[in-house]
Amino acid sequence: MSFLDRLKAYAYLIRLDKPIGTLLLLWPTLWALWLASSGVPDLNILFIFVAGTFLMRSAGCAMNDYADRDFDRHVQRTKDRPVTSGKISGKEAVAVALALALIAFLLIQPLNLFTKQLSVLALLVAFIYPFTKRFFAMPQAVLGIAFGFGIPMAYAAVLDFIPLEAWVLFVGNIFWAIAYDTAYAMVDREDDLRLGLRTSAITFGNYDVAAIGICYAILLITQLWVAQLADLSNYFLVGWLMALACAIYHMQLVSTRKREACFLAFRHNNWLGGFLFLGIVLGLSIN
């Protein structure tokens, strides 16, 4: 394999071609940073969290491909991933994950001790998640914890403590992750059943669409609660209502239970997260 092909394989390993995962991880972090900073985040802290989000998502992808290497070859959507196809060895994938995690940890050294301690927990959850599909009926909840760890870390970095609004935001994000990743799991449900894996789409069964709707409702309700706790202006509702419209659109898509529609609903959650961020920015900026 040529040097260029090898670079491409590493790029695919960390999903440089699929930024949606980074964005779904980034939006909750930005929600928290703006709220903790009262709308004016420190640029150095902002850079650390944006770069750290990219690094940890990339590390998580590499670890996920290592964990799923024996399953991915049996799934049409994943059979060509670098580790499964043999372009990159399992040991190389683990080495990439550890190297990226180390860089992310070095990146947060200017931050306070509390944030560094939380980062260790975040790393453990991120590396454990790929293996939960073997024994846990709701691995998407673990994903939500992993994808939401930027929330308490952002508050810790700015305030050196974690207020109630951060935990409400964190819980809402867990349910958001269950919503969008259940839609994603619906795409692979038949393959996962055949391979004996566990996902929320399998656990919910015929109630999958209803469960997604409930999770979206919890997300949106917790966002209203956070807006009240943070004393956001009513302009927050501009972004919130746009996010509500997204959720309704996603429900229409997943109700078909078609693979393409469910995958579209998953990818479109980037807009939902972005609209909630817009609402927070407006709620903090305009009285």
C-alpha cells in the first residue's frame, strides 16, 4: 500500500470524511461553554475544547473500529473500514486512539485540576463505550454520557464547580444521544440482530419510534429548564422552536423505519444541536 493510500486509511479510521460525529459532540460542549461564560467564553478555553472534541472523537472512532473489527466485516455499511479490511492493524488502531487521547490530555494542561480529573473519567467512558454493545441493552445511553462529558468539563474549566444547570443539560444530552443514535441503530438493526449485538433499536423493538419521540421531548424540556436556571431571555425560544421543528421532521423520517430515512434523521441532528446553540446565544445576548 502506498504512503498516500495509508494516509487515506488513517483518515477514514478517524472519520475525517464524516464530521457529523464531531459536531454532535461539539454542540453540547458549546452550549455549556457559552452558558458557563455568560455568553463570552475565553478564546483559549474555546480553542482547547474545540480541538479536544475533535481529538477525542477521532480517538473514539479508532477504538470503536478496533472493538468492532470482528463484527464490521459482516455488516454491509462497515465491511470496508480500515481495520476490518486489513489496511490498518488492530494494534495500530489502538495506538492511534491512545496517541490522540494523550494529545488531548496535554492540550488541557493549562486548565484547572478539576477539569483534568473529569477528563480521565471522560476518557474511560469513551474507551469503554465500543464494548458495551456486547452486554448492555442500551449502549446509546453510554454514548450519551461520553458525548456529554464536555458539559461538566466546560463548567469546571470556567467556574471550577458544576452547577445544577450543567447536570440538567447533561441529562438532556444523554436523551438526545439515545434519540439520534437509536435512529442510527435502526439502519443496522437486522445485521445487529444476526450478530447478537445489543442496541437501543433492538431493545425498544416496536416502540422504537415512540422512544425516540420521548427522548426528544425530554431533551427539549430540559433545555427550557436550563433556560430558566440560566435566566435566558425569551429570544432563546427562537432557536428552541427551530430545534422543535427539526425533532418533528426527524420523527416523520424514523416513522417510516426505512434505512435511508433513519440515516438522514441521524445526520440532520447536527441542525437540531446548532439551533439549540443559536437559542442559547440569543438568550444570553439579547434582553
